[in-house]
Amino acid sequence: MNKTTFYIILILMGGSIIGISALQLSYLKSSIEINEESFDKNVLAALNKVSNQLLADETQVYNIYVNNGFASKTNKGRLDVGIPESVDYKTEKEAIQIEFDGVPQEFDEDWNFMSSPSREEEMFKKVQEKVKAISSTPVADRIDIEYLDNYLSDALKNNGVKTPYNYGVYSSSKKKFVIEDGHFLVIDDAPNSSMKIGFDNLFHSKYNVDLFSLPGGRGAAGKLMVYFPGKGQFLFSTIWRQVLSVLFFTLIVLFCFVYTIQVILRQKKISEMKTDFINNMTHEFKTPIATISLASDSITNSKIISDPVKVNRFADIIRQENKRMNNQVEKVLQIALVEKRNFELKISKVNVHDLVEMALASTGLIIESRGGQTKSNLNATNSTIEADQTHIANLINNLMDNANKYSPENPVIEVNTHDKGEGIIIEFIDNGIGMSKDVLKNIFEKFYRVHTGNRHDVKGFGLGLSYVKAIVDAHNGRIEVQSELGNGSKFSVFLPKRHI
């Protein structure tokens, strides 16, 4: 997959996820708005019902007063102050119908009868005074708090509103709250006092309804106001299942998207590493094959074949190059076995110091030929561990060889050992090219090699450190690397003294 195709797929998948997420958010927003609209309607319906119930209670006072005090005094007149429950009265004037001899009586804005029969004037005056007295009574005195609490609680529950609330009754004449959450409030009649202070949420609530509307459209005696502090939480609780479902499936899609991208990038990286491996393997095998071919041709030359010294020389070259190729093949097979865990450790008592000294002796010659030197500080008091001698020897040789490969001319390589807990630490320190942080993340991956500009200036398949890591893990040890670009590297290997 080329870069253009990859980026197109990345953009399309990313755009699709963003689009799906936007649509889901829009859906959730619409659901919340619909729920809030329904909530508002239910609350206002409940408040209107409470207002009507309070008005009905007050009308009963009129009924009792009229029927017990005046209707019994006349046979001709009839006073009817009842209100049907099905009627939603807008004003108190509409709620009271007083008839005399079958003629409805109307009131003016001051609660005066617009017309009245000449008879029973005194009775009508008293009714008029009673109506005026009740209508001018402070709104707090016209409400039974216990009834108001019950009416409001039942109305809200019946309309599906089951979230905590605060309520208050605001007096239009006093310009103050007179009732709050089932309690009468002490009213200060000082001109500068304000009962709005501390009731901002209630006063500015959109959930309010008029109480005891005045005749002639002159407003209302007060307002019933309700505030829901947990409204947002309540609305969310109605759609939390949808929210969790949307979030769950969106996360699944996002996870699959990220995982897919990671797989693509990993496969791309593996493909590049395998390509490097094939190129490196071709390069590593090409040189010995060419050398063997040249030596073979030389031996068959008539001038060479008659000279035993030259024949032996070319035969040694063929033998060495053949051994070199065998070693390369063994490395590939070795790492394959280690990767599959298809190997058995032959545990025995191993002296780490002996293996280090052997590695220094063999690799030291190569380092000295480059004008470099090796140092060792073998300070471990007990260098004997339980391990596979062959694999530990390969581990030490690989790290020594790696330090030599990535060091400039005149390399200085130091090997130290010291005790640590129930194990031994082996340190390999070089003055090589070092590694960046990005390189450090990948050095133990199979086929990975640190490039220094020329792809083949450092020989190898990129299997050495991968093999080292596998052997360390097989011995229940650990390996750490400290390196800085241009300032060399330090590999620290911890191996437990007992193999469990």
C-alpha cells in the first residue's frame, strides 16, 4: 500500500467517525430538547392545576358564606358561587357567578355590582363587602400551606415530574416572596427591603403561574414559582441509556479504527524491516559467495594448481568463507527457534567472568586491529549462575560485537560486572554513535537495524539484539539500555543466580 492510498483511507475513515459522532451528538441534543420541552409542558400544566385548585378552595368559602348567610333569607333570590372542576378560570371574576331571580350579576373593576335589583340591596352590599374583603386579603392569608404542598407535589408527580424542587409564592402587592418551601416568610415593610434577595433562582424561573387573578384584567394577587435545581440531571437521567449506548458503540468504532491504523502501520514497518533483512542477507551472502567463486576459479588455474602453497591458501579462504556463511545461517535459524520458544535451555553452573574473558580475548583482537581497546572491571563477588552456557556466551559475544560495530575508529569498549540482589549485572559500555529515543524503542525488534547513512556500512541481519532479549527473558532476567546520540551506549543485563 503506497502512502497516497494509506492517507486517503485514513482521511475517509477519520471523516466517517467524525461524521457519525456528530450525528449521534445531534441526536442526543434533539432528544434532550424534546425531553425539556415535554418537561416544561408538564410543569406548567401541574402549576395551572394547582392554581385552579387554590381558586376552587377559595370559592368554597364564598359558597359557604352565601349559602349559610344570605340565600336562606330570601325565597326569590339564588346565589350560586360554585365552579365546575372542568373549567379553567382565568380570573376570579369569572369564577364567581351570583344570580338573583335567574339574572347573572356582574362586577366592575372595584368589585361593585354593575346592576342589582332594588330589593335586597342590603344583602347585596354585604355580599359585595365580603367579596371585596376576600379579594383584598394578602395572598399569603388566602393559601393553606399544607394544601399547597400536597397539591403541588401530587400535580408534579401525576405529570411525571419526579425531581426535587423549590417553590415560592410571590406577592404582587408586596413585591416580595411571602411563602417559600412550606414556610411563611417574615416580611419587612421597610421601603428599601427586598425579598428577592436570596431567591434569584425562584424569581427568574420560567416555571410560574398567576394566583387569584384580579377582575378587569388587572393582573394577579400573586405568583406561584417553582425552581428545579436538579433539572439537568433529571433530563439526562431520561436518556442515559441512549447516551451510554452511543458512547459504547462510538468507542468500539474508534477502537477498531485506531487498531486498524496500528495494524497497517505495524505491517508496513514489518514489511520494510523484512525488505531490509533480505537486502542485508543478500549483501552478507554475496561477498563470501563471490570470494568462494573467485578462489575456486583460481585453484583450477593451471598456474595455481601446481603450487601447493597457493592451493592451500585458496582452500583456507574457501573454508573460512563457507564457515562465515554457515554462521550467518545459524544465526537466522537460532533466532527463529528462540522466537517460537522452540528450544530447551541446558541449565548448568556457568561462570560469567570466564565467558566475559573469552569474549574479550576473541573480540579484543578485532577491536585492537581498529586501534581501539577493551577494559574490564569484573567486580562481582560470586560470578557463578545457573544458566545455559551456550546461550549466555552468545549473548555476551553479540553485545560485544554490537558495541564494536557501532563504534567509530579507535573504539573503547568496557565490560563491568557487579552483584545486585540475587543476581549479577553485566554492563557493556562503548563510545559509539549512540541512539536516539526513537531508535531505543525498536532496537529489540527482529530485523531492526540502526542505520548510519549507508544501509550496508554495518553488517548484520538485525537479529543480534532480538536474540539477546529473547535469551534474557528465557533466563528470567532483564536488559536495560542507556544511550544518547553521539555519546555512546550502555547495555545492562541482569541475570539471576538461580534459574527458576
